[in-house]
Amino acid sequence: MSWGKIMLLPVLTAGMALSVYCQSTETKSIKIEDIDKNFQSAKVGSKEVCYYDALQQPFVLSGFPWRDPQKVFNRLPASFTEKDVNPGALSLARHSTGGAIRFRTDSPYLALRAQLAYSSDMNHMPRAGSAGFDLYRGSGADICHHRTIQPNRDQKQLEIMMVEGTAKQMTDWTIFLPLYGSASKIEVGLAPGAKIEAPTPQAITKPVLFYGSSITQGGCASRPGNAYTTMLCRAMDAPQINLGFSGSGKGEIAVARAIAGLELAAFVMDYDHNAPTPEYLKQTHEPFFKAIREKQPDLPIIIMSKCNFYGSRDDIARRDIIRQTYENAAKAGDKHVWFIDGEILFGKEDRDACTVDGCHPNDLGFYRMYKTALPVLKEAVNSDKKAK
């Protein structure tokens, strides 16, 4: 076959009205949107949008250190089985808590299209938190909440306009993913012709990793951005890895070894609630800490006891076990370990107003946890910087 000249295409922005031409004995016009799905346009209300796969560049996805092509949002290594970790953790690992999608664009409006999965509708937690998406505008110290997207009960397909009527200027956006749900596909829709690029780099490039219980996972924040772990990472301008597993953060050594293989800014260890008994906690807590410390002698590690401390014999026994792990490390010369007594996390005033059910924090409880833990996390991360 004899080919004529092939037209060279310029760099494309979203939805540019271009066609690709190839010539032989007759000319055939092929629309760019038929070749590249990134240029397919749709309408959301009265707005025309061009959708982009939010898991591809220039979008930046954080929160999933062991990404697998078949399990994009899995929060544990794909190789893990019930020999490594309990069935509850394996199931909850599919939830997207701690995940964030960041990007910059000059689009005057933004849409979200998602195929929802694993959604959880719970009596004691708003659906906006368990299954919703939180959109934040800006970066660094200027980041602020813009809108929360809450799906309906049992909704599978979500398509909605997130932003309308903003100035056409390059702006950073962050989408925080559901705490007790996930999605099999997430797309961001932009105005035709809008520019899109990688987000402004974060001040701290290595993630802060949290390991623990349902409280760590985010139960029962009213929306993803209000989980204390997310508030901490937003204040630090750092990526987050959230390994909170409701009822299932049991301190298995395989999880500690997996964590030890990651490059982190800091590690927060808080699985007090999910240890079935004080005896179990004693058997697992210090070995879990040591498995990470042996591989990463300089990693800042913050050890916490549970926030809903009521002074019972069990509460005191658990706190003493956790504090002992810290004291043993400090006595051995470890200068990169901190302890936060859970009794102080809610403060002294109106402690009973800090939970939904006497256990899981509401937004007030999470805010107080964040305010108490932030100075410790700052000291820990900055100590690592000074050491280098």
C-alpha cells in the first residue's frame, strides 16, 4: 500500500478538536476521540467535559505502597494470604482509606466519575465519610476543603460536577478517597482545552504510615478529610499510608516486616484496640516494633495507646504494656522513638463529647487527637531531618 504524507499532531490538551488523517488512494478522517479515550467528551448537566483516568500521569496517586495492576487500591502486599494476616485485614485492605489523588489544572470546572466498590453503609458513621470523596483546593499551608461528594445508598456509578465557576488559572486539587469503601475506576473530568499537569510537590516527599484499628482507618469521621491521620498529613504536607483495619489490626509480624521495607518519613503504631487481650498485646507489641526498628534504626516511630481511656484495669494494663515497649527502646539508646499516652488525646474537657459510641471518635474527637499528636509528629520528622 502506498502512503502519502502523515500530518504531525501538536501537544494536546483536553478535548482539542483535532482529527488524524492518513492518505492512500482516498482520504479517511479519524476523530482523535476514537483513538484516545482521554479525548472522549461527555456532558454533566450543561457542561461538556473530557474525562481522564485519575490513576495515570500526570495525576499522582498516594497511599498504596504495594500497588498491583489487578488490585490498585489494595493496602497490603498482593502476596499476603491468611497465613500472613487475619481474614478481616485482607478484606479491609481493599478499602481506600488514606488514599489521595493530586493534580493541577486551569479548568474552570471539575467533574468526578467513578465505579464504586466495597461501599459500607454503617449506622454510626455518615456515608459521606465511609463512602464519600473529599475535594481540597490548594497546596501546602493554603490547602482547604472545597466540597464533599456523597454517593447514595448502594450506588455503584457516580458522576457529578465537583467544581463550577472557578477562575481559569492553574490550581492544585486533592481528592481524598473513601474511608470504608473504594472504587474500581476513578476519572476526573475537565473543560475542553483545559491544561492538566502534575501537582505541586509536597514539602515532605516520604509518606507517614499509620498502623492500627478502626480509629486509624477513620471510623467514624464525617468525611475523609476529617480523619486524624489525614489532618496530620495535611498539616505536615506529606503523603499518607493508612494501614488501619477495623477490628483486624492485630500486630502480625508479616505486616511489620512489610512496613520495614518501605521508605517512610515516620511510622505511627496504634493497634491497642485490636489486640484481643492484654496478654496478646504483650506478646506482639514489642516484637512488632523491633521488626521495624531492626531494619530501620533511624526511622522516627511514634507509639500510641488507645484514645478512649477510661481508667479501667484493662485500660491501665494495656497502656503499661505499650509504654514498656517505648521505655525499653529508650533505655537501649533509641533516640528516634516517642510515646503518646492515649489518655491525653481527647483532652480533659468534655471527653464524653469526643466519640460516637464511647469508642470511635467523631469529628471533635479526631480534631483533638490531631492537635495533640501534631507537635509530636513534627518533632519526630524534624529530628530525622536534623540527623541527616
